[in-house]
Amino acid sequence: MKQFRLVSFSQWLFLIIIILFLYAPLLPPTMKSFDGVGGAWVSYQALFSDEQLLKSLKNSGIASAAAALIAPFIALVAAQLLRKFRTPGVILGIILIPLFVPGVSMGVSTALFFKLLSISPSIASIIAVQTLWALPFAFLVIVTVMASFDQVYLEAAYMSGRGPVQAFLEVELPQIHHGITGSIIFSFIISFNETIRTSIVQGGNNTVQTYIWSHYQQIGLSPKLFALMTILIVVTLLLIFILAFIDFKRAKK
């Protein structure tokens, strides 16, 4: 028993050290964000007077919200087909393609495709690439949740006269809704933080992430940029905490 406890302690210690090492780079931006002249919070206050940043934030909000609704919906339909299709590997492979295609290649290909269709860079083109990038993640979340659903309940619903849509809404959806909620939050995070693909198809429409990148390329690092990065890190961690909380609540039921 003592040896078991020692091994367990060593494993936890190793895990904590690795986590601290991996997440340590998140701390310097926070500390640097308070280096601005004029007070500790001056860098954060400057963010609200930057019209270009506020416009970029609006673009990010619109694109991420759209991707967070579209990607999970497509993922849910694909997950339903995956369960019924005789060769599920085909659907799985198609949905997961964006994970394996380099971001630059995907962005350039999408931009060329839009150009051939005479579609100018816009918020719509940003939504398209961000939805495509978020789709595999939303799909994996929903498939994982659906795997724990017992289809006997659906069969019982069919036997009682329910149609496919009614059976899904009344029987399956209440049991997998937490997974759909999780996929929406996950898609929003993935979309909001996407940079490479977005920068190629955005035209003159900056998002927050492309704003940070262009600001860094043109001006370099600054307390204001560190402040923005800190806020984004905090918001992202908060959303991840919400995801973990949803999963914790589900596990307790």
C-alpha cells in the first residue's frame, strides 16, 4: 500500500510539473500587460479606445457565433449519418479532413475557390473557413456523447409510433444536449482563436487574432497587446472551465 501511494504521488507530481511547464508561457503576457506608463490598468483602458480593435472584436464575435451554430448542426447531422451508414469510415474521413490539411494550404485553396466563384473577401468568407476548421472538433465531441446513448430508447420510441424526428427530439436530444452545448462552446473557442486560415480570406476585415498578428508584425509587442492577449487567455480558460463544469454535472447524474 505504501509503495502504491508513493507511485501515485510520483505520477501526480510528474503530471503537475508537465502542466506547469506547458502553461507557464501564459503568465508573462499578464505580467507585461501592467508595464505601461501611467498606471497599472492603462494598457487595458487603451483597448477600449482602439476603434480598429473594437471593429476586429465585432468581426470575431459575428464569425465565431455563426461558426458555433453552423458547425455543431452539421456535426450532429453527420454523426447521425455515421450511426446509420454502412461505411462510417467514409463520413468520418470526410469530416476530419480539415485536421490534416495544413492551415496555409486550406486558406489559400479556399481563397482561390472563392475567387473562381467571384466571391469577394468578407465576413462570410471568414465564417466559411472558421466553420470548416471547427467542424471536426464539434463532430468528435458529439460523436463521443452519442456513443454513450443507448439506442434501445429510440427503438422503443419507434415502436410507440414516434417518427425519426420526434423520437430524436423527445428521447435522444434530452440525453445528449450537454454534448451539443459543449460542441457549441468548443466551436466558438476554436473559431475565435483561428488565425492562419482567416488571415488569407479576410480581405480588409480583421478579427481579433489577425489584429494581434498584424500589430505584432508592424509595431511589435506592447503593453496594450499583452493586455489584449491576457483578456483572451482568461476568456478562453473561462469557457474551458464551463465545458469542464458541464461534463462534471453530467457525470454526477
